[in-house]
Amino acid sequence: MISYEETVIDGGSSVATVTVSPKFQVVIPREVRELLRLRPGERLQVFVFGDRIELIPVKKLSRMRGFLKGIATDVPRDEDRV
């Protein structure tokens, strides 16, 4: 059985707590899936930082097109980086 509880922290954001099943599975809460637009079969990268686990959705390169549009390119650079 997998369950989760949600706790609201200052700033209005919420933190979901999930339970690991006997098969070491967790369910990503609906609110998080909808917020990140996750779909069944989508891949996630798993990173471990100390005692913390982070799941990062893997995006196709074609979906990344234009995400830096409007970024400032007039920042000072070292001569060897121009």
C-alpha cells in the first residue's frame, strides 16, 4: 500500500510525503504530476545527495528548443571564453 500526506509550509508551497512499498515503489502525488506535466512512461533521472533523493524529468532535446530565449548575452567574459 502506498500513501502520502501533504504538509503546507510557509510561502504556500506544499511538501508531499510518500511511503515506499514493499517492492520499493513510490507514487508521485497527482498534484506534483500535474504541476510537472508528467505522463506514464516518462523517464526520470535519480540523483542522490547525501541522504536526499531528487527525481528530475528527462526532457527530449526537441522540447528544450528556445528555453533560453531572451537570456542576456552581454555579460562580461574572459578573453579565452569569447
